[in-house]
Amino acid sequence: MGRFAFEHILTDEHRMIQQAAREFAEQEIAPIAAEYDESGEFPMETIRKMGEMGFMGIEVPEEYGGAGMDTLAYVLAETEISKVDAAHGTIMSVNNSLFCHGILKYGTEEQKQKYVVPVASGQAIGAYALTEPSSGSDAANMRTRATREGDYYILNGRKNWITSGPVADYFVVFAMTNPEKGHRGITAFIVDGDSPGLVRGKKEPKLGIRASATSEIGFDNVKVPVENRLGEEGQGFKIAMAVLDAGRIGIAAQALGIAEAAYEAARQYVQEREAFGHKIGEFQGTGFKIADMKMRIEAARALIYNAALAKEKAKETGARYTLEASMAKLFASETAMYCAWAAVQIHGGMGYSKELPVERFFRDAKITEIYEGTSEIQRLVIARLETGLRV
Ligand code: CAA
């Protein structure tokens, strides 16, 4: 950090939030990360404290309960939290981008007051329900239905892999209001977690980010008031995609945090551990891994800053930043996976042991290549935008 020209774009305010997130993560999260990973318990206490620190709505204006900062501030804090524990990073990212960003961008004043204020201030947890058992990457092919009846919509269907599903107070839910229209028949809604008929499925047992709770959510004749529709009827798919553009920058920042954590553990280990009469970092097979990790991390950081600046600019111009977000997410997640793999390999048996956190980094890294659009979907998005062809 600090040795790259790119770092000069950070203001004093950026450095302050980065430092605050780093200190919070080291003091409050580091001591509990392994325990919560093991138990899979949701870390409500630290999440509430993160809310008090302003980390749950960094880009949300202060009038709506947030910290009123920019996208760079968000990615800096997201990286620092995820560097210590990616599970906290996941909960933070969903609150910030998938929940608050969408309602801020498309919601009414009443929706912002009622839903963004508590989630951005960390008093409530938000979730985003797009994926279904039979439609993951093919998100437009959803089966959940919303039928208008007077002043309500009646929701029926099933969503799965919902981050924070077991604990969320509010959900942004996508449902078909007009199936004949395909993706143009999808509408977004804000649904209260205590709505009658909203059923939370069992918590998924996961490989990584285990302290972040994930579950299926069922909708059995759930009545949603018309005033809880987010945007217009038929606008839902575009809202889902635009919100994911923001979300993918958050996941890229999370992946960067995991990559940095793995890298720093490996760099320290190669300078201490000896084999065959040498520090293991003196062997090219090891030193070259350190070089590749460092290079990929700085390239990921550059792509993430680029995406953050593109999103910032979009606040004025309204332009899309899909390409920048997908490139950052794709490269950073593959960097996280590479660095976590290399760190485990460098540590040998110790890398496979729960006595050190590198095995957790390895398990946590994988999800960044899957959620909020797999690496294959990111490649598809980039190739389509670059060629104009239907890849
Ligand atoms: N912003 C705005 N509009 C967009 C857009 C974007 N980024 N991307 C597409 N659109 C618009 C298109 O312009 C098109 O508009 P028209 O109606 O005017 O034609 C419309 O959306 C449909 O676009 P496509 O034809 O490209 O749609 P598609 O069906 O081929 O799907 C896809 C494209 C990229 C594959 C998309 O389905 C996708 O991103 N899939 C992955 C889904 C995903 O990331 N899921 C993760 C869920 S969240 C999660 O992980 C859980 C969690 O809790 C963290």
C-alpha cells in the first residue's frame, strides 16, 4: 500500500475510513472470526457495531442514516473488513449495495425513510432475493409470481441462496408480474421479513463465509402493499442487473481483502520458514508465487478503483458501469482464489490446519467466483459489451 501512483487518488477522508475499518476489524472481528466460522453463528453484535461505525451504508447520504461517502470509501472499508473476515464482508456488502443502493436509486422518499434508514445505520439487516432453485445464472427465468389484487400484490414462489435470509428484516424481492413478457414482465418489491406467509428455510451449511447466514425463502400468498413496489411494473430485471453492477464492485473489494490477507500470511511465512538450509522464500518456486500474488493484487486494486470511479461518475451522468464492475469482480475473485491457493501451498501442512487462518481464506475465496454472477457470467457480460454479439 502507498507505493503506487494510483494510491494518490485517495483523500484524507478515504484514508480515515480505511484506517477506521482496519482498526475495527483487527480489534473487534479478528478475535472472533475463527470461532464464528466454526460455529456458523451470525455475528449480530459486531454487525450492529459496524452499523454504528457507518459501515453498513457508506454511500448512503447522512439524511438516510448512512455515512454519506463515495464508492472509493466503500471499497476501501469493504476490503479492510474482508481482509480479517470475509463473512462480515458479505453481510456488509449486501446491506450497502444490494439493499440500500437499489432503494436509493429506484425507491420513493417513503421507501428510503422506512427501509434505507434502519439498514444503512445497521439497526436492521437487508437481503436481496433474485436467485431461485431453477434459475441462478439465468436470472430472468424466474418462477416466483406477483399478482395484483387491489392495493396489494400477492407473492408466491421460492428464492434460494439468500444472503442474510435467516436474519434479514427486509428483502428486495424480484417476481414475475407478467410472465408473457419474459424479463420485461419482472417487478421488484420490498418485503418485510415478518410478513405472514414468508417462510425462512433452513440455514445452508456452507464451505466458506460460514458466519454469513444463507437460506431459502418461501413466499406463500405473501401480501405486499402496492406502495412497496420498487420502481415500475416490468422494470424489475433492469433494477436487478443495475443493482448487481454495484454489488459486483463490493464483491471485488471483498475478494481483494481475502487476497491481501492470504498474501500477507504467505509473505511473512516465506521469510521465516526454513527448508534445505534456506528461507523458503529463497527458492524461486516460492518467490515467484509471491511475485505473482503481489502483481495480481495490485492489478485487481487498479480495476476496483477504476470501477469505483466509474460508479461515482455514473451518479452524475447516469451512465452504466457494467463493464468496469464485471472486470473488477472477475479479476479480483480469481486473484483471491489464486492467492488463497498459493498461501496454502506455501504453508504446506500448516496451510491445511485450522490453527492458522489461511485455510479459512481458501474456503472463503471460492464464493467470490460464484455469487453475484459467476466468473463465466462476468466473461459473458464483458464479451457481449465488447463485441455486441450474443455470447
Ligand atoms: N444494467 C441495466 N440494464 C441491464 C443490465 C445492466 N447491467 N444488464 C442487462 N440489462 C438489460 C438489457 O439492456 C436488456 O434490456 P431490454 O429489456 O431493453 O432488452 C435486459 O436487461 C435483458 O438483458 P439480457 O438480454 O442481456 O438478459 P439475459 O437474460 O441474457 O441475462 C445475464 C443477462 C448477464 C446472464 C444476467 O442474467 C445475469 O447477470 N445473470 C447472473 C445473475 C446473478 O448475478 N445472480 C446473483 C444473485 S445475487 C447473489 O449472488 C446472492 C446474494 O445474496 C449475494
